[in-house]
Amino acid sequence: MIEVKFLDHCGIIVPNLESAIQWYEATLNFTVITIQDDIRDAPDWKIAMLRCGQSRLELLEQKRMREKLNWQPPDQLYSSFIGKKHMAFAVADLDATFEELVSKGVRVVRPIAHFPELNIRFCHFSDLCGNVLEFLDVVPTKT
């Protein structure tokens, strides 16, 4: 059985990462945890993770978004729309969760991947309405 520990973060696409960060800091007192614009597996994206109480908010900007606002790539995880794109759930065992969801016939959007820059392993599935659900575990850091 899948054991969801908590909702880890929500990710939203913004047209300008720097402006969005300033707005969330000034308006809601969120604080920046990290900003990444050199992610190996996602070279077209700039990502900021913000702390909001016990949770986190992920802001994503597609590079050159203003040029692509009317373009939507077919069947890709992130289109050029602004707004909510996924919900992320921290799980106790990512590999077991992945296998269980596959066995239930849930559509895999992205298989298990590792982002060392963000210290996570994750995968994406699609719910029955097409919403993207991310399941993740934190990779222990080496001391």
C-alpha cells in the first residue's frame, strides 16, 4: 500500500521567475530555498523553491516563455501555460510506489529520475483528469 507522508510542494509556471520570487517574498513573506537555472535534465527551465510555512512552493519559468506563450508542445509534462502544473507527494518508498501505480494501470508521465541539484528522486503520473502527480523521496546526503 502506498504511504503518502505529506504534500511536499506545489509547482506553478510563471512567465518571469525573478518577478514572481519578488512578489511571493514581498507579498506572502515566502523565503527562497534555492534557485536553479542550470539543471542538466531540464535545460529549458529555471526553477526556484520557496519556503512557505511547513510547505514549499516551486516556481518554474520556461526560458524564452514570452516567445512561446501561444505554443503548446504535444503530450509534454509542462506546456507553455501559466499556473499550476503538478502536485508533489513525499512517499516512504519511491520505487515501491512507482511499481504499485504502474501495476494499477496509472499513466506514467515521467519514470523515476534523479535531480542531484535538488537532492531528490521523483516520478510523474497522470490522474484520471490529466493532472500531473509527482511522487518523490529525498536522497540522503553523503556526510
